[in-house]
Amino acid sequence: MAKVCEICKKSSQPGVKYKRRGMIKRKGGAGSKIIGKTLRRFLPNLQKIKIVINGTVKRANVCTSCIQAGKIVKS
């Protein structure tokens, strides 16, 4: 099953994880340098809950932002 919200179609987003070296300037160092970049994925915060769609109860993957916004009706 794909990691996609069934309400807003939110899915994974590409991103980068940075590896740094050196002490930051505000702590008295010369500044931190980026020495490596790794590709990664940011996944949506999906919850499997029972929702009402067209009068029928269905179990669906819904992101927490849709749940908080009230875009669904829980059964």
C-alpha cells in the first residue's frame, strides 16, 4: 500500500540530509562546514482510521493535518 493520504493525496517528499563538521560560530568556532549530502524521503504522518465516505464506513490512511482540519468524519 502506498504511503498516500486518501483525502488530500499527500505523499512522500524528496529531501536532503546534511552531515556537518566543525564548531558553530556562536559557540566560538570557525563555523560548521557541510561535508556530505544524502538523499532521503520525508513521509507524511498517516494514521489508519475509520471514516465515513458516502454513508459507508471505510478504513483509510489519512494524514494528521486532514484530521485536525476536520476534512473527515470519524465513524
